[in-house]
Amino acid sequence: MVKRIGILTSGGDCAGLNATMRGVVLAADQLMDCEFYGIQNGFEGLMHGEIAKMEVSDFADILELGGTILHSHRTPFKRMRIIEDGFDKVKAMIDNYQKFELDCLVCLGGAGTHKNANMLKGEGLNVIALPKTIDNDIFGTELSFGFSTAVEIATDVIDRVVTTARSHDRVMVVEIMGNKTGWLALNSAIATKADMVLIPEIPYDEEKIVKSIREIKDGGKRYAIVVVAEGAKSIDEAAMSKKDYLKLWETYPEKDVGARIVNLITKSTGLEGRLVKPGHQLRGGTPNCADRVLSTKIGVFAAQLIKDEKFGKAVSIRKNKCIASPLEDIAGKTKKIPVDGELVATARLTGIKFGD
């Protein structure tokens, strides 16, 4: 019997998406008699029937290609069951899954994608979710593809910032993606000998930030590097409800945390500060070697799950090996940095401050 495999990529793009799809397709083609159906624009494409049969050759030469050949779209989980203008999104996805006679759906994406995939599992669809995110915050997996490349890019950006900071005696604040967790910011801070890192897991005290920067200056160092995750919050902000925090956010003249930290340091210390935001550069470009290997491993493992008809699973990495976890154990959870763990201790014991 021919297995008809649907593949989609959802949420933000990152390096390794194409490499992972390639791993799925090449391995599945060897393991079983199957056909492949590419779904454009993530779950939106599944809703609207943007589905087409693809050949193995379409995937064979995309290992090093950044982005996603299937394109991507953000479809928030919280809106999935909302019927808008008479359109039932969930029913439409189920109908198209059945219309194209798919035997399974492979979903490449982050936390939101895993929640959507788990919802479709609950509706009776055969789904497998693969861990994609530069934030490395998917619960249950030690590593997500896209993260290694993003850390490498962030490290390169900060290395370059160091030379201009040293030349001009400046405090350079580098704002790194990471809304809920600080894996990317903390790893790149350690890799570049940053003076300070601010992450969502450890709320900061503005007075302590200022004190640390003054101590750096008084110690004879003429510049400083501060790495800030975009989701970092002060102690007061972290204690607020989400609703109250969003209200407060609207009152800020600066619309990102990096700019607020620059202004705080400049006004409180008199030192010249600059903000650097690599932004979507962290998502773009070709995957590095580590992500190419990881993506291929994950894709091949997913193909084996399809062959064995082990659906309703999320692929996770544990001790450098692929394992299959029940989707319901993964979806809706966030993997945060342990504040008393080895990574934070490593940073502290090498002189990196957290503003706490």
C-alpha cells in the first residue's frame, strides 16, 4: 500500500527546515512505497487546499538551502477553533487531509506548531511534529534544529560589535531574539565574553545593571557588551499579569527592551551607548554543519516512525539520540533555562552579570 505523506512548515523560518524535509523524503523513499505532498504556507495551506504532489527530486538538492521551499505562515493556536466569516478552520484541515487521502502529516515547527499538531491528533489525524526553532525552547528536546546556526550568527555579530565598542569606548547593547526564553542570548553571551546578559528567566534590577556597568568602567575597561533577550523583563514587570504588563508596555517611549537598556545606561552612567539588533538575520542563511547533521537525523527518524505507523509523536533529542515522545506531553509547554543550572553557573563564574 502506498503511503501518502503530507509535509508542512509552520511559524518562523530558520536554517535546517529544508534539510529536515530532505531527510524525511529521502529516507521514506527508501523505507517504503510512498508519495509526497507539499503543503504551502503551513496550516493555512492545509485549510485552503494549497497542496500538490511533489517528487523526491524536489527535495534531493536542498540540504544547504536556507528558509523553506514550502513557505511558512504563523497560525496561532488560540485562533484555530474560532470560526471567522463562516469558515471552520479545523474542519477545513480535516476535509483537505481526507480529500488528498493523506496517511500522515509531518509538521515542522516550534511550540505553536506542536500545539496545532496535537489538536489535529485529537481530531483523529496521523501527525508527527519535528522540533524547529532558533529559540531552542521546545519542551522535551535538548536541541532544536535552527538553534546552532542562530547561535553562530549571533556570536559573529557580537564579535564584530566588540571591535567597534573597543574603538569608541562604548557600551554596546545587542538585542537577541528570545521572547520567552534566553537560550540564544545566554549561549552567545558566553561564547563572546559578554559583560552582562539579560534573559526572561532571570528578571533584572535596573540599579544593579547600572552598578555593574559602573564597576566595569571603574575597573579600567573602557567598553562593555550587554546581550539582551527580547523577552527580558525587570523584577517589577515579571511580577505583573500579562494584561498589566501589556498596558505598561504601551506607555514606554522605546518599543523594545534593548533600547530601554541603552537609555538606562546612558542616562545613569554618562557612558555612550548603542543598540544593535541582528533580528531576522538570526533566522536566515544556510544551516551550519551541526544543523545539517541534526536536521537529517531528525528527518530520517521521522521517516522510520511513519514506516512503523507510530503517529501522534513529537521527535525529541535526548543525549544526542532521537526519541519519539507523545505529542500531548510536549505541546503547550516551554523549556526554560534552569536558573540554578550549569549554563547559568558557567556564565556567572566567568564574570558575566545577569542584572539581578
